[in-house]
Amino acid sequence: MVKGCALPVLIASSVHMSEQRSLKPENSTMKKAITTVLLLSVAAVANAGTVSNFQFQKFGYQWTTSSGNAPGPGSFSPSHVSPLSSGIGLTLTETSSGSIVGGETRTLNRFLYGTFRWTEYVPVQVSGQISAGFLYYGNSTTEIDFEQEGNHPNTFWVTNWTSISTYQTNPVCCYNGAIAHALKMVWKPGEIDYYIDGVLVSRHFQFVPSTAAYFMFNFWGTNSKSWGGLLTPGTRYYLVSNFSYSPGY
């Protein structure tokens, strides 16, 4: 996700399509357990009160909230970020009048290379939303994304950038977007590997960044016939748990 600029869906002509692997069957027992825990967290986010800009401790790191313009037509509010006992909850609210408010949080630490893991759950997948876990710094000097579009809930987009115009991207299909998934990025010099539910799904060698970056999660609204889809009035939730970082590959 580029600050102030929606992610292009098309692959740049200079980019070679990444190596992709076949998917293995999902572990249904594990998924049911994770989903049960995160369903309880949805209710906690729904009942969270309005808050001011703040920092908080979670997953062994200090995090801060974002305010102001989101990449799409809406904005971010600290009141749409909720630290939970099981992780972090982000809220997106869209109205028929066109008001769009989402949530974003990032670490105070910057990271350079290593393995990043987390579990994410977006129980309602509808047109008009983007959920993302990603590394970001300095106008996409470093950016490494795992994103889901609400209007294409069975697909993850994996993208890495070294500027707002140099990137490698590809879709990874097909998943049930409305259940929990365990995601992993392995960032090495000259290579990024993307995993979903323990399976290597994409490997990128083009436009691999080399500058330390913050880790971020955001949930923001769209109102476009392309990226993200037209808005759907209502309030929805994005739950993150089990985030970890290791400097090893």
C-alpha cells in the first residue's frame, strides 16, 4: 500500500512473474481453533470505545496509530484501532453518504531482513475495502505487502516496491477470504518469499528493497470500480494475532 496512492492492479511490463507453487490442503482443525478465538475478538472490537491518538505494547513491540488521509477516498482514525488480549483489531466504517473511516497501526521499530509472521482474519469480505499487513518506509523506498481486496476475497496480492513506480506484484488464488489465514514474509537480500498457511506461494527477485522499514497493518475503504471495489455501507473488522519477527531466514 502506497501512502496517498492506491496500488495499481496491473503488473509493470518490466517485471517478471514470480515463481509460484501449488497449494496444499488447509489444516481445518487449526483453522477452526483460530477462527473461534478471533470471533470472540470481533465482539471486543465492536464494543471498543472512542480513543485519542495513542501508543501501545503488543507482540513484544511498541505500536502507534495513524491519523489523516488513507490511500483511498477516506481517512484513518485512532479510534478505529483496538489493542485486544488476542492481538490488534482494526475497524472500517463506510456510509451511504460517502464517509469512509478506517484504522492503521505501525511499529515504532524498523526492521531490515528476516522473517515476519502473523495470523489475520477478515470475517466480512465485501466490495469497498482493502486489508493489509506490510513493511513500509519513505514513499515506498521499502514496501512489502500482503493485501486482500474485498471485491476479490479469494485472492491475496503480494507486492514489493523500491519506489512508487518500481515494483513486482502478482495475485495468489484461491482461498476462503472470510476465515483466518497464517501469513509469512521472508525478506532476504535480493529475494522475498511469501507463504500462506505454511505453503510457499510466491517468490520475488525483482525490486527487492534494502532499507529498514516499519511493520504496519491497515484496513481502509475504497469506492472504485477497479482496486477494492465500490463502497459497501456498514462497519467491518480486521483482526491480527500472533505477529512475530525473527532476523533469521
